[in-house]
Amino acid sequence: MHQPRLGFGHPLLLEGLLNERQIAETDIHGFEQSEATHAGVAAYVASELADAGFGLERPARYFQLDFISMVNERYFLVCRSAAFDDPVMKKLLAILADPAFKTSVNALPGYDSRGSGVVTPWAEALSTAEPANQGPEARISRTP
């Protein structure tokens, strides 16, 4: 199994998922292998140097790999409240909320622009985490 390098959030996410299921890292052959990028993980699997890897959908699609959705992640731009008065921040928020930007994001495999450009208080953002869609159609999708 291949995974992104430590220092990124995904190894911590993978560790949490394994702990949840009571799977020891030592039970997974090759778990200690890592790559600097998600594209590197996908390339490693595509070249048959690994049977599986933990990473993002877009690189998996690029290398025409099967992809099993395990979790949905939300990303946030974190700032102090005072920053919202800055003209540069106002412009950035306008770009993030722009329908053309959202259309571009939604065109990327595995990405969803819901909530982009919306200011959300930190406590509320943390309380709205959601699991990946576990319906049969979302569990595995094959690249033609």
C-alpha cells in the first residue's frame, strides 16, 4: 500500500480510518512506503509497484485507476475576522463564490464547490463534517 508522505493531512486521516477499524499499520504490506504527492501515489499503483494507495480521485482518474471513495473532506481558508475588511480578502471571497470558479472546481473529478466563498464560523464548520456517500454507486467507480 502506498500513501502520501507525513506532513500532509492524509496520512493522519488514513491512520484514523485504520484505528477506527482496528487495523494495525504493520498488518498492511508496504504501508511504510510513501510518496510526496497524490499523483506519485497514483503513478506507483499504475506502474504496478503497489496494489493500492491512499489518495485523491483526480490523480487516480488521470492514471485510469479504479477509485473507492472513503471519506469527504472539506478545506477551509482560515483567517481572523478583521481580515474580512481587507479589499484583497473581499476580492478573494468574490472569486471563491463566483459561479464560473465553482463550475471549474466541479469539473475536477472528486471535487465539489458547495460552500465555496461562504464565510462559516469555525465551530460551525467543524460540526458539519460528513462521511463519504456509502451507497453502492459511490463506493467504487471504474474508469472506462
